[in-house]
Amino acid sequence: MVLALLGAPAYAKHHKKAPAGPKDPTAPKHPKAWPSPAAGPTMSGDPELIFTFDDGPNLKTTPLVLDALKAHHIHAVFFLIGNMAANKEAPPRIARILAEGHIIANHTMSHQDLCRLKDDARAASEIDLGKQTIENASGFKVAWFRVPYGARCARVDTMLAERGRHAVKRLAELGIAP
């Protein structure tokens, strides 16, 4: 799945979106609102489009995506699922992702909707075990995280905050239709 996120204040000048919410920190905020910009301001202040791919590494499609990106000199972020990264055939694909200058990130251990899991320990394990498994398979320290299905809730936000992380968002979560 191809997703993109926008991380630039310049975009906001030309595109209207819902207000960020009340200034009073104790006032309730819209439950689906994310802080913006998605990954922080760009160094130049110009718009930046980041291509992201979820749910891999897929043994069949990841090489095709990498070929297309390479042909166009484009870098991307690959949000990997721990179970897929642990596949014995995955390391060459992960090595290629990194060798070609892409970033890998955590998309949980088994792609569970963390907000629907009733067991806090299991939800936390999806985050932690996914990160550990991806790091073990790649030798790369994973910093970014994306929730499966874009599902966001206070409990997951708290779990990520406890780990010094926040979820990277999709355009739809920013109120921007792809």
C-alpha cells in the first residue's frame, strides 16, 4: 500500500483544514486530531512529500516497489511488520531497502488494531516486539512507528509517549484526501 505524508508548514498556507483545537490545554480536543506538521517542519520550509509503504516486507511486491523507486531516484519509508521481517526470506529485502537509502520503521508485530485489543500488555507487546524483531532482522535502530489501520486512541498515544515515540500519520489522518 502506498501512502504519503506531508510535513511542511507551507502546505497549510494554501490548503484550509480544521482548526488545531482550543488553546486551553484542559479543554477536550477532537479525538482524531494529530499535531501538525506530520514529521515536523522541513529544513527549507518548502513542502516535502514522503512516500511510505506499509505491511512489508512483502517477498513479491517489495522488490518491484524498490525497482520503481530506484528508477526515479526516490527514497521512501517502509513500515515493516515484525512477523514479516522475521521471515527467513526477508533479510535480503530488508538489506536492499537500507542499502538503497530508504528508512525502515515499526508497524507492530502482527498488524493488530491496537485500540481494539482489550489487553494492554498485548497491545504494548505489539509495539515493543515489532520494534525488537525489525531491529534484529535489520541491524537498524527503528525510530518511527505507524499504527495499523490508522487506528488512534488515547491508550495507544500513552503507550507511545511512554516509549518516547509518536505515530507517523497518513494523509487521510491529516484531513487530506489522497
